[in-house]
Amino acid sequence: MESKTKNRKTREQVAGMVEKAFGGVSLAAGEDVVTELKEGWFNAAYNVRLSDSREVILKIAPPVSAEVMTYEKNIMTTEVASMHLVAQNPAIPVPEIYCFDTDRDLCDSDYFFMEKLAGDNLEHVKASLPPELQAQIDQSIGAIIREINGFTGTYFGYDGNDSLRSKTWRDAFIKIADSVLDDGLRKDAEYGFSVDDIRDAILKHASALEEVTTPQLVHWDAWDLNFFVKEGRITGILDFERALWADPLMEAQFRAVTFGDISESLKGYGKTSFTHAEEARCCLYTLHLGLVMKTECYYRNYDTDFVSNLAMQMIVPTMKWLQEN
């Protein structure tokens, strides 16, 4: 996915970053020791082979000058902090962070090196796996997400953005949703509904948010693309950059509820029934995700309509539900 937020670097620049991060270790010899990983939509990422034969992953934040959405400010700091936190639980297979550099002497933005996970990207291999193994892996994902949600915080919202925090989930979510709509207004974004209608739909069901009283760590971006598998088991989960203290129903696994599906991951999580208020929150969070995806298209100048089209598949049915229920 091409995006103007990707802060690509030359081999020579990566070599300098390696030497600073790993002391006497340098890049390995050869032409293919720095390989760009192109699956991500926001950061630049590289597979890097070192002179001691290790392979590591380098992740580079967008340039400081890049125009990003409000909630995306300082999200690499959030990512590293979240990964360090969840690493305390051995049931969460998170890669080790080797170095997080915020000096900006060798690079014009923050970056970190982390462990390269064993196995294959789940998104790439899932369709080739037997159905029973797919179900087993999905149930494992649900269990891992439940473990992540086991961490509790002292406020709702984002670590890296104190303007999107509150003592109550209702206030925090409304701030977060409003920030996305405000980002959209700056770009004349089109959602198929007016901003006023969207805000009205959110406020109509805001009382359902009041049931959430404990801030829990939410990964938010735990799609198949962010899991690795090997020999039928999950070997790692990536991309904690959009993590926040929130309602666990914000997790990607609960988007299925909006469309009437009880997935294997929900069985693994241990939640397969939902009250009306929980259904309303699931719809609010699916709407929020659709708004984020639609709005980011105006900031990143993607070279495809894939994200925009997927966003509208979330916005239209959730707005209908929220307006009619």
C-alpha cells in the first residue's frame, strides 16, 4: 500500500541506524540485506540482516512534517510502551524491542528495531490452512486479545495524546469520534452522511457507553495481517501503535457482531452473547473504524480505492442501525 506517510530510508541511512542501535554490529554484506516490508499502511518498515547473522525488523515513523490525523500523533511512543507492557504476560507473544530511538540525529523521525517473528503472516497463509486449523488459530487469537484486555489503566483514551483522554469512556469516545470528524472536515471528506447526522447518531446511543467504567488496554488493530503463525500456532502479534485505554468491544474481533456473526475468535475470547447496549457499542465502534479509514484516505493519498470502499461498507450499515434503533 503506497502512502505519503511512509518515511523510507536509504541503505546507508539504515546502516547508520543499525550501528547506533547494536554497537559493534553492522549490516551484513550483500545487496538484499535491507528489504522493505510493504504490507503496512502508515509506517515504513524493513527486514534488516545484521553482520552477526540476525534478522531484525526496523520500523520508522512518518516524518515530523507529515500531516496525520489527530489520534495518530505520537503513536510510535504508544506502540513501544504498549509492547513493553504486554510483554509482562507470557501468554501474549509480542516481539522484543531492541532499541527505540527518539534522538532524530540519524533519522528525521522516531524509529525502533525489534525481534523478527518466526513463521508466516496469517493474512498470507490462512486460506491455505485446513478449516479446523483456521478455527483453532482464530480461537487462539481471541484468547490472546482477552489477555491484552486484562491490563487496566487510570484514564480512557490515548497514551500519546492527552487531548483525547477523559475519566469517563463516554466523554473519551465522543472526543475521539469528534476528532476524526474534525480531521475529515479539514479535508472536505465525504461519508455518505452529513457530519451532523453522524454526530447525532453517536449521541443517540451515548448512554450505552456509560456502562464502561474500567479502562482496559485495547489493541484495536488486531487483524490477521498483524499475526504470525508457525506449525499451527500463533507466534506473534504486531502493531500496537493504535492501542488505547478503552472498551474491549472496540477490538477488531468484535466487528463481526455488527454484521450478525459469532466468530471463532469470539468463542476463543469467551464472549458470544451481547446485550442491546453492547450491540449499540459494537455499532458505534464499527462506525468509528469506518470513519477513521475513510478519513485517512484524504491524508495518505492511497494509490487504490480499497480502503475507501471498505470504509463505506462499515459506515452505511452502522449508520442505518444507529438511526433506526
